[in-house]
Amino acid sequence: LFPGFVAVVLALVALWPPVSAPRVAYGLGLLLAFDVSLGLNGFTYRVLYDYFLPFRGLRIPARMGIMAGFSLAVLAGYGARRVTDALRSPRARTAATVVIGALMLAEYASKPVDLQIIPTTAPEVYADMMRDLADSPTATIFEFPVSRGDDPTYMYYSTFHWQRLVNGYSGFFPPSYRHLTTVMQNFPDDNSIQAMKAYGTRYLLVHGERLYGARYQTLLPQLDGRPDLTLVSRRPAMRAGQHGEISLYRVSYATAP
């Protein structure tokens, strides 16, 4: 885990009075780097953004966390040195060094990330959508379910059709996205459908292969019964060896007279 409990404790030991000028410098550098890494949620970056134009081109302020980690590592080294210097016995110093190293190794231990197998072609339902779209202008599509785990796959599939996505994926999630995910918890009630339409959605894709239990089977009668949704196609789909189905709907904005 970053920044690491052991490293933080050792840094606090390093900054405990009396402190030298280098330790103060690294401490201030740590605070500054951490604050800048918060972007517009912090203080320093906001001031630099307003009055120092090059900072407006900084794409990912969070990467300043690397400098924060560097400062923390140096301070942790100072702290470890202070701990060992406090011990008179060489054997105790060696034991303390081994214990500190072992604790940090245990804390920063990692395991391989579980990977998901992604097909090299898009599900057939996207070809159905493009045929239905024909020569019409670029369309906006909404894909359900909505989550940070599902949306990256939808963005990958978008490279096969190049239509606009309501729920895409990035390293930043604006408040509008968090609101959308909250509203979609009650999908397909009127509020969730209206939230989807607020983005000008023309097509709705419901991924049964990404839903659990009987959720997909429960949704189908509700969606098929809505007058503002027209079923275009249903195609088989697969996710990590799990077979399912995707339903494609065309969204209507016509109002009753």
C-alpha cells in the first residue's frame, strides 16, 4: 500500500526534533508534492494553474505523487538511521535494520494482477447497430451496466464502431458520472431512462453477459414494454468464458399527442 505505514512512521521519526536542514527540506518537499498531486482539490496547484500558464498543460497532477514518494523514501531512510544510531550494540543495530527491511518488504508485497481475456473482435450486436444507423450522423450510445469495471470494455468495443459513448472511461470521473451511476441503480425506471436520454442517447445496449443472477431476464420484459424503446437485435456474447446475451434498443424521443 502507498505510502506505507512503516515508511510514514520512519519519516515521522526523522522529522522529530532536533532536525537538520536537509530533513526540513525533504519534509517541505513532501508536503508540496502531495498538495500538488491533489490537483484542483488542493491549494498549490490551483494557484499555479491560475497564475502560471504552463501548469494548465499538466495532464495528470496526480503523478506528482512520485515526488512525494521520493521525499518520503529519503525521510524514511533518515528515520531508519536515527533508530539504528540510538542502539549501542552492533548486533541490535543489525537486527533493527533487518526487522525494518522485512516489515517494508511485507508491506509492499504484491501479486500478479488478475487479467481479463478480451476478444479480438466486437460482439455482433455492434454490427447490427451500424446497419441500423446506416448513413445517419454519428450516434450516442449508452451501455448497461455502468461501472468502472465495465466501462473500459465498452470503450475498447468503441474502436470497432467509433460512435459516442455516454459512459466512457478515463482516469478522472466527474460528478456527472457519479450521479449517473447512482441513478442507474434503479434502471430501468423513468428517472434512469430520462438520465440516459439527457445525453441524447440513440441506442441502448444491455449486456446480459455482465449482469449477475436473473437480473438480465428481469430487465427484458420491462425494457420490451416501454414505448420509447424499440428492440433492434439480440445477440450472444461472452465474457471470460461466461456466455450471455446483449440486447440492442433504439431510443425514441417522440411524445404522445
